[in-house]
Amino acid sequence: MNKLNPMKINSYKAIAFLAILISSFSFAPEKVKPMLKEEVVTYISEGVTLKGFVVYDENQSGKRPAILVVHEWWGLNEYAKSRAKQLASMGYIAMAVDMYGGGTTALNPQKAQELATPFYKNPQLGKNRLDAALNKVKEFSQTDPNKIVAIGYCFGGSVVLNSAKLGADLKGVVSFHGGLAGVQVNKELLKAKILVCHGGADKFVPEKDVIHFKHSLDSIGAEYTFKVYANATHAFTNPESTKTGKQFNMPIEYNESADRASWIEMQKFLNSLFEK
């Protein structure tokens, strides 16, 4: 009887082991990268033609939550659009909102103040413009009309907070370094949960505004989260803030760690609202 060569036996064993090892792995299909579809949309509020920016992932099927992005007092610029693109890459349909009309932007603080002042004097104007954007984004087949949130930066933060207090039909609002003064909160009107991401070194928002804001929400038992980022100034999330601050002698600068931490906080907030 012929004896098997021990080396051949070991070779067979190695091949068999390799086959078992390969079969034990389940190779998941590679995740499809987002294919962002960008659209400039026009809509009207009280006779004013507004020009927004909508973006969503074409490779994603079905309805999804919508996020409205309200710009800084500079107007609907590339920064607000970049945030909308980030959100679309995360699986949302996002709309960068035009608050001023015609896509108007400001190149200096004087013009920005001129454009923003009517909204500070009349917060209802901001809500009306935000409502118009909300109705526009609902027209998209990708939008889940029951899952809409608004986020805002600086001026935009003030707009979304005041709009929520005035009864905007939103699941939640997020303010990044936004103004905290404004209309008094009304328990009968407030529907949205609130997240505030505030810079601890923000010279544009006095401490008395912080205290009053928290006290007013506490007085009606509102659901809100207030995060403070140490050493973060006004406009801390915008990478261009440091340059802009130096150019116009404004106490603003970019804070990478606060930017990153506040974005993560927003993601947690959105996940809790949409149960993702």
C-alpha cells in the first residue's frame, strides 16, 4: 500500500483551511458614494422673490428628513451652501434659505447690518420667510414633510430661535452662535425642540441674554439643550471668520475644536429627533 507524502497532506490541509476561511467571510457590498444634486429654487414670500439652494443625494431612494439652513448676516453665500452639502451627504435633503431676497449678499458689516436690521426689529418677518422656505422644500418628493428642522448661524441662529418661539412647524431648531434676544417664548406656540451651540467668548451676546433665554425656556418647561464652548467667539464655526475679523476689526475667529464638537452635538440632536 502506497503511503501519502506528509508534505502533500499538509498542503491539502492548508488549501482546505483557506477555503473554510474564505467561506466564513460575508463580503458586504461597497457603500454607494453620495451623488449630490444641487438646485437653485425660487419662491415668494409677501411679494418678495427669494432664491434658495436645495441639495440632496440622488443615489438615495425614498423620503428623508429635511434641514433648512439659515445664513449669517452676510446673506446666502458659499458657507451656508457648504453646510447644506454636508447635510445632504449625511442623507438629508437640505435647503440653504434666502432671507434677504434675490440671493442678496453683503460685502461689509455696514451692508450686512442694513439687511439684517428689519428682521431683528420684526422677528415675524423672519418666520414668514422661513415658512416660505419650509413650504418650498416640502414640494420635493424626497422630503418627509413630518421631519423638518431648521439650523442657523449667527443672524440665522436668531431667526430660527425666534421662528420656533413664534410657532414655526418644525421638529427642532439649532442655533450656532446665534443671538438670544428676541420674542418672548409662548408655551402654546412652541412646537420645536431646541439646541443652542454658544461660544463662551462671544462678545456679541451678553451674559444677561443667556440668563434670560434659559430662564424663559425653563419657565414653560421647554425641551432644550444649551451647549457652551470655552474660548469660542461669535462665528466660531466659519473657517473664514478669522480672516473676516481681521479685515473688519471684529471680535470673531474660527475655532476648529468648537466647530467639530458643535457639529457632532447637532448630529446627536437630529438623530434623537428622527430616531436614526
